[in-house]
Amino acid sequence: LNRSILEYADDDSDFHSGSLTYDIQAGLTHGYLMRSSGEGGQLSSFTQRDINHADVVYVHNGSTASGDFISFSVSDGVHSVTNGILVEVMALTLDTTVGDLHTTEGSAVPVYASHGPATDTATIAFTSNLLTIDVHEVKFRVVKQPAHGKLVHRDSSAALDVLAMSDLILGRINYVHDDTDTPAD
């Protein structure tokens, strides 16, 4: 949430944004509000200052619902008003492509990531319908493990089921061939 979506003001001369408090009254059947840092869990109240600093986010619960409603009261400690916001939930599309990987039997090759098309070998790339995306929050689930090797973190020999984008960007993920006489995986 930000000021363009939610902003109340108080005409009192001693007003500051931290003194306007929002209390959630009802709604939120398909998600919850939390701090953008993730600290503190679900919010039941927040301030206009929190909104001004974009420190409140809506987290959808993953259901098929395309909307939610937040009913709240806002108060300066003396006066209070009740209102609500309709939340539109957009389906996230995340298209993933993988570039070709070339290695020799029994060797390890780093796997990298990029935001956009896969332009070179050993690259996992994605595009999204989101206007902004924090690539460090993106995780890839391995749907099918390689038949003749495995994907591992450089500090471990265990096969990975989930690849963190931050590890891919930093070159921490390797494909390790199993030393069989196979030309493709």
C-alpha cells in the first residue's frame, strides 16, 4: 500500500503522519497485511507514516480468489472514520527458459540466472507480468531432476529441489554430471 492508494490527513496543527492509526475491522478473507520487511507477522493496525514509507503490503493466500476487501477505521486519537479498500489480485505469470548446458562426463558446470531471455548456455531466465520484481525473492522448483546428474549448491553435494535466484545470480548452483556415458540430460 502507498499514498496513492491510501492517504488520510488531519487538519489539526499538531498533526504528523505517525499519529493517524489504521485499525483493521473486517475483511481479508484471502490474505493479510504485513510489514514489507516481513517482520512482526500479520498486522492488525498500522499508521499513515507506514503507508507513506510503503511499509505495508498485502499478502495473498494463494487461493483462486481474484479479490479481497479490507475494512478499517482510521483515527487521530480523538476522531475516527471507517472505510475500506477493494484489493484486486492479479495472477502472476512467470515464464522460465533454460539455455543449453554443455559439459563433459563427470564434471561440474555453474548454472546462472538472468531476468529476461536466456541468451547463453547454462542460464535459467524468467520473465514476469509484474511491473517490479525483487529477483532475490524468486525461487525455482525443480519439477524433474536431471537423469544423468544433479543440481547442487557449491557448498553441498545434495541434489536441490529448489533453486534460489540469488544463488543462481552469484553462481552458487552447479550441474554435476554423474560420469555416465550419456551425451544429454
